[in-house]
Amino acid sequence: MDICVWDKCNNNCSMCTNPDKPWLSFDGKSEGSYEYEVLVERIKRFKSKAASDDSIILTGGEPTLHPRFLDVLKFIRKTFPKQEIRILTNGRRFVYRDFAEAVLKTDNLNLAVSLYGPTSKIHDAITRTKNSFEQTVGGLNNILARRGADQSVEIRTVISKLSYRYLDQILSLIKVYFPSVDRVILIFIEREGQAIKHSKSVSLSYSQVRPYLEKIYLFFSLLKEVRLYHFPLCSLDSKFWPFVWRTLPEKEVTFIPSCIQCQYKKYCLGIHKDYPNKIKSKEFKSIESNFIVKETNDFYHPIIKVTKNNDF
């Protein structure tokens, strides 16, 4: 269950999926919709809809910038005492120790921090914000040093034309400096919001990414957990299939004619509807090789193991 806490951000990422500001909130307004009292009423309406295993996901903009973020967080924990709370954040505000300690008083908490490059030069060029890398790294250090046993931390990287060549360096940085992070999530760019506006500089194809994924395959066993988001199965070598997760809503994906006969379609995310030239592209085709797939019975993470079927 997603709750947009704040529509503003202290980064200015060119591949962000958010639209230009001001943008409408959940109630169709552009002003006053993120005041604390308005958020409280919205959160109350969610209470009856939340299942016990739902995560309550706080998004933005940058949610931690809300002037009363700690009050919002406290109210959400009171309203949803058992659910995991996940905060999608650029991590910059956590560079302030007092803020990090205050947030980490919340139990059953997941912090998903965005890191887009292995150096300040690369990361800051993508966020278009000076010193954002320094603050994100400092925030991660504070979080990892102070988190409790019931709190998890993940690092998320959006794969765009600006970052895909540096995936090995990003994962190497994480392995060396943040080895205790619980998972790393690599997300193929969505063509929405700012990413459409800056399409020429940020968009890329799956075929461009594929050789760089091969370069980082070793890290999938060196890190605690690695996930791939927004990848159709045919865009990957089969050894990556156990790391693929389905996270896009059904309304945002499609299957093209070449998908219909694919025997692995039931495990596949599909293709983002806004992916360019998907019909004409030679990237997407029915998988002809035969594999033995060990299923998870989890729709979002359907494959746990895959091996080549030598009987065919």
C-alpha cells in the first residue's frame, strides 16, 4: 500500500518517474494535500484495506522532507502496528544523526535507499544535485550503524543510460563499504515522468544492459541478496531468472504477439507498455530453449531455480 507523503525532493533526477511540479495528489489537488491533518485522514481510510502481510510504503518526492515526517511515521505505526513500514528515500536526511536515530525507533522498518553511481561525480550528475552522493553515503553509514534486528536496509539503483556502464563499480562499492546491507535492487528504467522528458539522455534498451549484467553476475553470490526489477525473462540469460521479481502493476505491462507461444510466459513480468518499439524489437521473442523451472508459488518472485533440460 503506497502512501505519497510529500511531492517535493531535494534531488532532481533526470530519470525520475515523477511528473513536473506542481502535480496532483491523491485527492486531485495541487496545494494543501500533504498537510499532516490531510495525510492522517487518508491513512485512516487505508486501515480497513490493509492485509496483515501488506507493507505500508512511504513515497514521494522525498518523504523524509515532510515537515512533520516523524509525526506521520508515528501515526502510521500506531494505525498499522503489525505491518512492515517501508520508506523509499534518497537517504540524504539520514546524514543527520538525530534524524536517523529518531526514525530508527520504529520497529519492523525497511529503508530503501537510492544510490545511482559509484562516485560523487557520477551520482551527482544523475541526481543533478551537488553533494547528494556524500549525503547519501553518510546517511547509509548512519542507518547501518544504528539499525535494530527488526529493521532491514536495501540499496536501489535505477539502470539508465547514465548508469548502466558503472553497475560493476556500484556493486563493488556496496560490497566493500556496505556489506551488511540486506539486499540490492537493480531497476530497469521506466519511461514515465521526468524519464520521458529526458528520454534522449536516460533511455536505453535491454540489449544495451545485458553485457553489463554479465559483468556483475559474480556479485549475485557475493551479496546477501540481489533482485532485478522490470526485466522480461527473454531479455536475460536464464541464470538471472531466479533473481527476477514482478513489481509493476498489471495495467503498466503488456505481452506482444511473440510472447503468446512462449512456454515461460506464466513466469514473466511482460514488457512495460511505454517501452519503445517493443513490437518491432528483436529483443523480445518466444524462448525456444527448454528449462526445468523450480517454482516458488510466489507470484512476485516466481522462479527460485532454473536448469537446462538435457532431455530435449
